[in-house]
Amino acid sequence: MTRTIGAIAIAATLLSGCQTAVSPHARLGMNFEGHGMDGMVEFKPGETYEPPRMLDLSAVKPMDDFTAKIVAQRVIYVGESHDRLDHHLNQLEIIRRAYAANKNLAIGMEFFQQPFQFALDDYIAGKIDEKDFLRKSEYYLRWRIDYRNYRPILNFARENKIPVLALDISEEVRKKIARGETDTLTDAEKAQIPAEIDRTNTDYREMLSQVFAMHPDSADFDRFVEVQLTRDEGMAQTAAAWMQANPNGKFVVLSGGGHLIYRYGIPSRVKRRTGVDGVIVLNDSIKEYDENIADYLLMPNPVRLPKEPRIGVMLDTSTPGQLRVTGFADESPAKKAGIETGDRLLSIDGQAIGSMADLKIALLDKNPGDKLPVRVNRKGWFGSEKELGLEVTLY
């Protein structure tokens, strides 16, 4: 394995140790979406302290020692914290190895929503370029994690014509479920909701209660659970449908670790549909280990993306097709270049700007320090307008 990835796998045969009275879900240090959480519990005077569990570090092995077992599985689940580049590089490493073992491979990604499958299909087939793909998938509106994290995986899939499936239900469906407005679902939205949703796992519900406590804007726990259930069932249904249509194929699921831990989310629901257990590989973002949480843990060498370049403006996006400057960040290079509040962005480096996606795409391959031509429209006296060309140094 290359030093760039630098992952070490820990087999899930962890020492059993003493069982603590604290729910394991309160101790995971990972929330349902793959971001960190505190995981601490109060310890009051007079309470009995349970001895900690232990890992036998002599069992730590290079990832190569486990690869054959992992890629032999029909379905491989690889969890992540969404903003960790090292996690995504590990996912790509597993995908490379799985593809080498079986060219009949597909990748399922939580980060794209089912109604936008057409954009993934066209991009993987080479029918559209990356810029069109990002616009048509509405990536920057619906996911918002720096796209550069996922770019190497999508590039590999495109180069090798590996199908990529949009796993998640749409944001519109989630919001309607959360608001109790399922009676307003369109026929297309209803089609995203699986006919069968298993609500019997009380441990899954308990785990979600820990996450719910971290979302003060979520007013109704039952609806919160229903959204997550529908998401997990929807993602599982999409994965299972491909597996059933490709009985000799291999499927890799990429998602936040919270959708995978203890097999509560996606894995158990794929198994219910296909009978296939699969293997769960988590990138190490948890604070306490449990032999049931997954099959393997990866210990990545932390790496990060270069700083995302910016022009330092605040923008009004309320008018379709327009971005108008409403303010500036500290030390804004746009302000230093002469851009003013009220200016409408027209183009950056020759690329037309009419949305936040256009802005993100224009800066995707740029670096802090790059000097870019920027054109703006500025209002003048008595309704007049003028177009100005300026040069902005990114920071």
C-alpha cells in the first residue's frame, strides 16, 4: 500500500473486556451524519467506575493483510467523516482493489440524491463534462462539502466506466417528512419512499436519540427518526436493486459512518432485501471501540485539502441567475480590487457567473494568490448601469 494512503486496519476481533452500563451509542464520538460529537457522560461521586476496555496493539496489521477478505465480499460499506480527505482516499483505495478483483463493480454514494441519477450516468458515460455534472447534479446546493474530497473517486469511476448510484432520497422528501407534510408528496417523491420500512430496531432508535439531542432545530423526535429511517431504507433499496440485477457484481457503499455502525442503518436493510451481510469498514473517527460496531477500522494518516480559494464577498442569491455583492469579508481581495456593495458578478476568469455553483466551479482549480479577471455590473445614477473589468487576487 502507498504511503499516501497510510491506512492500518484493526480487525474487529477486539478484546471483550468488561461491559459498561453506559449505552455504547452515547460513547461513539460520531454522529449519524459522519461528524464528530462529544461522547462524554457525567460521572457522579459514589458511582462505580467500570474498568476500560483494551486493544491488543500487537494485532494491528497493514491494510494489505485484510484486503483479500474485504474485496471478497459482495457488498463493502466504507464509512467516513464527510470533510476528511484521508477518509475519501481510503475509500478510493478500497474501490481500486475491489475493481481489480471484479470489474463488475458499482459505487453507491450518499452524497447524491436519487432524482439526479441522470447527471451521474451522463458524467460517467462521458456525455457531459465536470462543470455540467456539478450543475446538473445540484451538488453545491444539496451537499455543500468541498467537492474536491470526492473528485478522485468520481474521476476513477469515470475513467473506468464504473456505475455510480445516487443513494439518498431528495432533500424535498426529507423536509416534507420532517414537517409532517407527507400528504403533499408528489408522485415522483412518493416513488423515492420504499414500500417497506422496518421500524422494529429499538437500538437504532436509541442511537438516533443521542443524535437528536445535538439538533436543537429538530422539533419532533418521531419525525426525525422517520427521516433517517426513510433515508437508510431508500439507500438500501437502491443498493439492493443493483445487486439483484447484477448477481455476479460487487457493490461499494460510501456514506457517513453513522449510517453503517452496528449494521443498524443501511447494512441490515440491504441484508433484509438480499440476504447479503457484506463487510463494514470504518475510518477511525470514534472515541471508543466496540467489537460490534464494524468489521474493520482504518487508522488513516491525516491529510487535508489545500485551502479553498475565495474572493471574500457576501452575496445575495435571492434573484435567480444573479449574484449581487452585499458585503465583504475581512481583508477582502474583491474589495481591495474595487468591487463595491451592490455590484452584480458577471464573470470570473471568463466564466459566466449566475449562481453559487457557477462561482464554485470558476474557482475549483484555482489557488490562493492567483490573479483573476472579474467583470461586474454596477448601477449608476438615474437607473444607468455600467460594466467594469477588475483583477482580483484570490486568498
